[in-house]
Amino acid sequence: MKATKFYTLLALLLMVMAGTAKAQVFEAVCETGQTLGYTITSQNPPEVELVACLDHFTGGCVIPASVPFNGTEYSVVSIGEGAFDGGDCIINFTGTLTIPNTVRSIGYAAFVHCSFIGPLVIPNSVETIERQAFWGCQRFTSLTLSESLTEINSETFCMGYGFRGDLTIPESVEYIDNDAFYQCGFDGTLTLSPKMIYIETGLFTECNYFTGLVIPEGITGIGGDAFDFLSFPTELTLPSTLQDIEDYAFCHMIHLEQMTIKSYNPPYMDENTFMQTNRDIPIYIPLGTIDDYRNAEYWSEFTNFIEVDFEGVDENGDDPKAEAYPNPGFNLLNIKNSTPNAQVEVYDMAGRLMHCQAIAEGTATIDAMLWPSGVYAWCVFSEKGGKIVGKWVKK
């Protein structure tokens, strides 16, 4: 096995060297006993990419932060395409995987079918993870994502059956491609990033065991099958920015006991968006919108709408106080705030950020002269993490 892998690696690296005269390859044994192959990617600073694991597919693996070669210490900054890929077989690692905080990127299919056990921690140094990087890794028990990621690619953690507990998408993440978490086994709360705008089709399909779901303000659309087979949550809150929910997005939410929808306009949905959800559950909606929801296509099938005043609701319990006036108004939006060191953000109903500024205790005046007439969502974020949300209507 070692010889086969080595010659395959050598052929690959010779092709690389043919295109880059300064490229050099070498191998070194890591502290857990695996022989790892490296390609030098930079001499100044000295950096390498880990391109292959050549033998000893047992135990755990500690990827080193740096390796010596010809008297120079090289930082390991990337894990290359298929570096730990064993082809069609599951690579029989029986211990944990440690990725050092020098790694900035993890390549396509880098750990496909590896059978590492224990937690998977992606260090905060990692900025990119390519498609299928951890596809079919079925024995990891939890997942901690890098806070430097801005996107998560398609099928990256697909079929992670062993994952348990919560999954928090870092606030740095703006986009997750379809099927990234297909058939993962998390059984805690799923919390999405507030920087996400759209939840792609099939993103969390057949993640059957999540018991809670947090969809933040800013999300404008939810793709088809996005949360299909997510059957255990008993409560669901949809943000005021949500406009569109596609077919089967929340199919099979058979245990749902109540829903809160903060959008003043009923989000568009399809016939099967909430297939198998009880139509008699209470649905809390903003004041003054009950007729719109009762007359909206497919929402009209639900029977128990309850109007609620969402103005000034404190969502995190540190009791900040804020209000918008005059409401309705014309060209000026005033936010009266009693919380020091806060921040105010205003969104239109498409989820676009219209205004953002720091706001001290007192009143902030926002120029809305150029904004179209309509409904806007305002949020005041306190220093302690509390959030006040409300609506403002421009005539």
C-alpha cells in the first residue's frame, strides 16, 4: 500500500514540478506515526501543502504545524485534494484527527471516507474548505467550524452520521452550498449565521434529529427541501425579512406545536412547503396582518392565527429599551435608545441593509428621504448581546 501510494504521489508531484521549476517534494513521519507527503508552495515565507498520507491507516493522526526539510522549517498551510482519500474504501483510522492552526485551506475530498472518531475541530485559521472535504466521514462525534469561513461548499460534511449535539454556523459565514450537511446526525440546536441571505436547496435535508432551529433576521429565502425531514422541533420562528419558502422546505415537521412569523407580508410558499404540519397550531403574526395571512395562498389553510405586537420585544433578556418614531413617518426615522454602546440596523423587507450605525443612549436620527415607501425592520443590538426588533412604516 505504501509503495503504491508513494509512486502515485511521486507521479503527481513530478507533473507539478514540470510546471513549476522551484516545486520540491518530500515526506516526513508525524508524531502519530503516519508518513505524510508534502509539496513546497513557498520559500518566503517557507510553506508547504500536505498532499498525501502514505501509510499507517490506524489510530489517530496529528497533522504537524510545521515540518523540517534541508535545514528549513516549513509551515503546513494547506491540506491538498484527496490527501487522505483512500479511493473506494473507508480509511480505517481509529483515533482522533488534529488539524493545526497554521492550515488556511482544506482541499477537495481531502478526507473522503476517513473513519476518524471524536470531535472534528476546524481551527479558526482555516479560510476555505473545498467540496466533499469530509464527505462520508461517519464517526466524528461533533463539529466546531472555523470563524474565518465565509462559505461552506457543496457536500462538505455530507453523510456525517456520527455528528451529535448543536451545530452553530459562525457569524462569518455568508453562504452555504446545497447538500453541505445532507444526512448529518446532529441532535441539538441548529443556529444559522446572521450574515446568510438565502438557505440553499437541500441544505439540511434528512438531518432528522435537530431539536431546535434558529433562523436569524436577514434571511430572505429558504430553498426547496432545505429542512425536509426535520421532524423534532416543537417551535419555529421565521424572521421579518423572509419573503419566499420553496416546496418541501419544512416538510415532515410533524411535532411542530407553534410557529412565529415576524414578516408583515406573508412569505410566498408552495403547496407542500409545510406538508404534514398540523394546520391548527397557533401561528403568531404581527399586529394588523391577520387578513393578509388568512387570504394568502396556502397560508389560508392554517386556522389559528394570533396577532402579536413584536415592537420592542427583547430577544436576549438583557432588557434594553428602544422605540422608533414618528411611526408611520416620512423622511426621518428617530430611534430612541436607553442602552449605552449599542448599534442600530435598518432593513427593508427584501432583507437589504439600509442603514447601520453605533448609537449611544439617547436618540439617533436617520435620514430616510431616499428610501421607498413601505415597511422597514429596525434592530438595536446591545453591548451584552440583547436585541430589540420592531417595524417602521414610511409613508
